[in-house]
Amino acid sequence: MKIKRYLDKDMRNVLRRVREDQGPDAVILSNRRVEDGIEVIAALDYDEALVRHALGDAPDADTQIDSDALATIAETVADDAAPEVAEAIKVVAAELAPLPVPRLEEATDDNASDIALREMQSEMSSMRGLLETQLSGLVWQEGARRFPLRAQLLRNLARLGIAPDVANQIVDRLGPVEDLKNLWRPPLSELAQMLPVVDNDLLNKGGTIALIGPTGVGKTTTIAKIAAHFAMNNWEDDIALVSADSYRIGAKEHLTAFANIIGARVYSASNFDELSETLDQLSNKKLVLIDTEGRSQRDRDLATQLAAYGRAADRVRFYLTLSAATQEAALDETVREFSKVPLEGCIVTKIDEAAQLGCVMSALIRHGLPAAFFTDGQRIPDDLHVSARKKLWLVNQAIDCLESSRARVDESTMAHKYSKQSVANA
């Protein structure tokens, strides 16, 4: 195996020298940034079969570097890019594919060969990250150069916390942007229109309602707000609250404290059978609100609990409770898991605690989950809003969050976010 060291001012030049000197079959063994630039150790006549034999099998498909998406972007951008940028994009994209990342099992014998393979895997992973970072930066910069107004629209939406896939949908629906005056109002109006909401008569006609969701999202407080609103135009005997939370200490007492304010009664149900019997007893009530126990979306028992709730789907309307202060990834995961129960919609809580509202708005749009209510404080019943009449209000709240937190996004962040959803795809 022929090993050689290369040193140059940047990665593009190093890779070009490796290809010219050792050809396309060269394998990168290591890379690091040094005082004079980038140092790369490359090898020729790399015996891949020996590595696979040492691993016990050929690497699976998912252990190869997934460069398809980046290669597609590279081809799209490189066609119309400036010559020097296009060349750099093609060089970096071409180098992604030949770099296998072997998956190593726990070593049973910590010998020299195993150590070398682990080090090789680490170096290759580092190389992949470096190459992908450089390519995503080139893609974003070239797209921003070709479509500067579109790029600025995406920056503005990113400051609100809007996810790249949703931001691109918004900008695509706007069409070509040619006026600097349209960089804020039109996309915000489009965002409000895209927000899914459900306009129901719960506060007037009632029904049997269950709030489900993770721990600490405000289910009990929201139930108190809904009950208080309903009590304004109905008798207290028309309302019943059911505590189905046998997990959290003091859950029933917390709900009872709220019920005492409006004169409603609280019932308990520790399992599905008890809940079913309780609902039979409360069939004459106009409004029955069920406070369920909070479960993490990763709880191993969640599926069993949701399956039990699903048996009551013909007599109970389920609403998922989401905190606006939750991260986007956690919101997506929560919606996916709790959607195993037929959902009437969702209730977005803690809007006053969120630093960015774009995350929860993105999740609602992405999953097509309609919001029934928004809540933004602890006041009962004042801080409960019917979402069908408050879409513009929510967008304005997002602007207020932006001004309060002074959120900023730099070009490296945009390049990372849009590496697979290129601005150049306009």
C-alpha cells in the first residue's frame, strides 16, 4: 500500500493533488488542519477486501457515505454556477462516494489491527464531515448569489424558527420576489394561511374531551381554562372533570382545586375499565373533560396506553397538547407517536414561554395537525384563545419573540440547514 502526505492551503487543492497523483482509487486515511493549511494522508492500493474480512462481512448499505442528495444538489448548482465555484463543488462531491465508513463491532481482541481499523473509521468520519460542510457552504453561497431576495426571505423565516422544508413551501407559494418591500409581510401572511386550525363548538356545545400529551405541557391548566369558559354560559352541574392520571402525585388534588372554583365535580379513573364506567355515569353531562397522565413520547408503555385510549375513540374526542417551548425535533416525535390515537386536533400551550414560535408552527404545518386552541399564560380563563380566530395573532406573537430574543442566523447556519434543500432549487 503506497502512502503519501499532501499539504496545501485548502481542501480543494489537496483533493485535486491527490487525484492527479494517485488517481480516483486513492483512499484518504487522515486529515487535519495545520499551521500551513490542510494536511491529508492518502493511500493507493488500499486492500478493501482485507478490511471487510477483518470485519467479518462487507459493510451494509447504510454504512456507506450517503452522498446521493449532495451529489444531486451539486449537479444542479454546478450547471449555472461561476466556473471556479462549479469546479470546487464537483471536486468535493466526487470525493464523497469513495469513502466507506465501516461499522465496527465490540472488539474481542484489542490487537493492533482492530485499533488501526477504529482509527481509520474515525478519520474517515471526520473527512466526511469536513467535505459535507464545504459542499453545503458552496451550495448555499451559490444559491444566494443567484437568488438574493429568495435567500433573504429564507433568512427571515429562519430567524422565526421556521424549518427549511416549511420555509421553502412558503417561498414557493409566493412566486418570484422582485421587491425588497415584500420580504416580510407576504411570507408572514402566507405562513398564517398555511397554519391548520379546527373551528369547533366545544366552548358552546361541549362534548367528551380528553387531553393527551407529554408530562408538563399544561394539560390540567388547559382543562381548567376550558371548563371555566364553558361555565360562563352553562350550569355548573353540566360540567364534569375526570382525573385519569394515577401516575403524577397530587394530580387529582390539582384538578380538584380548579374544579372548586367553578363548582364542578371531579371523578377518578385509574384504568380504562374505570374510565369507561365513569363515562357511562356521566352520559348526561354537557361537557366532560378528561385529564390523562403525561407520558414521554419515548415511554415504552405509551403504545399500550394509546391502544387503550383508542378503544374509546367512538365516544371521546382526543386533543394532543403541545408546548410551544419544545424543540422542533421533539415536537415532530411527539406528534408521530401520539397520532396513533385518532386526534381531533391539538392545543398549543405556553406560547408566552417560547423563544421562537416557528418550531411549533412548522410541526403543525408539516403534519397537517389542526390547532383548536392557543394558550399563553396561567390566567383562568383569560389565556385561552380559539385558534381559528387567532392565526394572525400567533404570527404576531412570533414576531414579538423575534424582537425579544433578537435571534440571528449566520451564513454557516443557513448552509447547514439548507444543504439538502438548496435555495438554488427555486
